[in-house]
Amino acid sequence: MSTNGKVKVIPCSGMGKVYGLMAREAALHTASCLCPGQAETMCLAYIVTGDAAAEAGIANQPCITVDGCPAMCSAKSVGAKGGDIKAEFKVLDIMKLHKGAKPGTATELTADGWSIVDEIAVKLEACILDIQREGR
Ligand code: SF4
């Protein structure tokens, strides 16, 4: 993983929860489609398990964490490994704006789920562009 000035967008792993799936899909969509020139995503497992390249990739680098729930696994791990966290997103907070929505399951999103993922990705994009613009 490079220290190339790109903002690192790091979702939690959340394998058994729909909010974790939404965090991963939002981070992937942002980094691969919305702003591939300004951001990249990373696998939290490498960071948690102490992979040297992953740790070097986030140390003192601008990071945005995307967590599914209040456990905030990504924010805690990235912070503990020296990532410069510029913003912390939590899918649960965004779901509160969509009361009654049925986003899907831990393995498959519904149309509601994909729509909310798109909304999260747009918020991430705006945050990334702010970070790049302000050089923070
Ligand atoms: S933040 Fe919540 S959903 Fe994500 S990995 Fe941790 S416990 Fe799972």
C-alpha cells in the first residue's frame, strides 16, 4: 500500500451484519468509482493483524473510517495504528435518517440498501474532496 497522498477509506469488516456490508460497499464504490484519483480503500484485516505494509500505508496518512455500528472497529484500529483520521462515518447513524428502510441481509442488499450505500458514498466523496482541497 502506497503513501501516495490518497485518502484511505477504510470500512469495518462487519462480515455478519448488513451494516458492515453497506460500509464495505460504500467504501469500494467511493474509491473505485467516485474518486479513484483521490482515494483508495484498504482491508481492515491487514491493519488489525499488524501487516507491515498496511501499517506503513496508514501511518500519518489521511484516513476516513466507515463503521457499521457503535463498536467502531475500523476507527479504533486505524487510530491505534497511527492513521490520521479525518472523519468517522457510521452506517447506523445514516440508517436513522431512513426509518423503516429494509437494506437487506449480511450477504445481499435490497434496492433500499443500495440506494443508502450510494448516499453514503456521495457523503464520503464530499469529505474526500474537502480533505484534498484543504490539504488537511
Ligand atoms: S463496527 Fe460493528 S459491524 Fe463493523 S466490524 Fe465492528 S462490530 Fe461488526
